[in-house]
Amino acid sequence: MIRLTGQSPTPPSDVWQLPLPHGGTSIPERLRGSLLELPRLAVRVIHSNSVVDPVLRNALRAELHLRLGQRTTAHAHARAAVDAARQERPVDADRLLLAAQIAADIACTTTDPGAEDDVVLFASLAPACGDHRRVLLAEAITAVHAYQTGGCTHALDLLDDTITSAHHQAAATFAGMLLAGASAMSSRCRTPSEAVPLLTRALQPSPGGLLHPDLDHPAYGYLRSRVTARPGRHTCRPPLPDHTTMTAPGAGQATP
């Protein structure tokens, strides 16, 4: 049994169900449960010997580091998964889509450069998969990115369109998750910026990813957690005064 310095022994290999075979877009359910329960230990177990497949290995490590609140490290692994998927010959569209989704999702939680490229890639790949829930998710992530970089007004319009699409497609659970995200976004429009706390605890995994593959039943608070992971830009509010050009009260007036 392998021991980690300063750690308790790792669970037996049959608990982790490793090594994983190369290929595919999913992991065994029993392994997924172990990873969710023990993310700190899991990042030590998921390495090149236990998961030879670079797409799955980096995607898993990305989601695990996100669970640990290590967002920059998570984003780096997610982008490595995308690069690995792009280098496969022939390119497997489903594996590239999985990696792109995880990268776009994590991009909304960081200030790393290139976040927009990740969001755009996922949005461009999703329609070709033929899964309307994946398209809805791409639209929701695009709205969150718009909220962080463009402005709340445009972002809420995007989310409103996505919620309408979800209702038309009878995706009630998905619509509920979207509504919770939209509510979190709009509530920040009515609250002074300094009074809005950002989410700093561990984030829930992305629906349709490796740790939460069920797109039909996303966690209710998933999108809300992405909305509150970073500050938004509030175009709904009047701009602050430009103190560099303001004239002091009474300036320029004749002295009686």
C-alpha cells in the first residue's frame, strides 16, 4: 500500500479503479464518488501512471483543483486537456467538447488571460454535438463571461433568451438552475458593489463534466456559483464621477 508523506495511506487501487484505459469521455461511477469525497488525495493519485490518457488526466485534475479552490491551477490543467484533445489524430469531437466545456467553465472563475478564447471555443463546438442541454450550458457560460467582462444588462438579456429556450425544450431542472443564476446576477444590480461577497469556497463541478456527468439534473446552485465567483460589470448603474475633471464647489465664482 502506497503511503504519502504526511498523509494517511491511499485507498486500495480497487477503490480508485485505476489505471484508467485510454480514450472515452467518462470515468467509472465508483471512481467518481471517491474523487468527489477525497479531492485533495485524488489530485495525488491522478497522474501519468494511473491515467495515461492526457485528455482525461488533465480534465480530471482541472475539476479536482477547482474543488480545492485552486482556480488558476485548475484552468491550466483544463487548457492542457484542450490542447491534448486538439492534438489527437483524428480529433475526437466529443473529447474536445468535454475538455472545452471544462476549460470554459473554469475560465469564468479566474482572471487568467485567454478566458474569452475558452468560452468562445465551447460556444462554437456545442451546437454540433446535437445535445440541446449542452448548448444551453454554453449559452449560460457565455452570459456569465459577458457579465464579468461586458456588462450585466447584456448578460441578463442573454440569460433571459437561454431560460426561454430551456422552457421551450421542457428542460425544467435546467431552467431552474438558470433562473437561480439570473436571480443572483440581478440582485447584484440592486446591491452596492462593496456589499456583495464573492464566493471563495469550493465550487460545484460543471454539469456534463467528468465529476457531474448528468446534464439532466444540474446542481441548482451551479450557475449562481459561477456568477458570484468574480465581480461583474454593472452597466445598469450610472458611471462614477470623474474626479480628475470635476471642479471644486465654488471654483470660478467671483468673490463678493
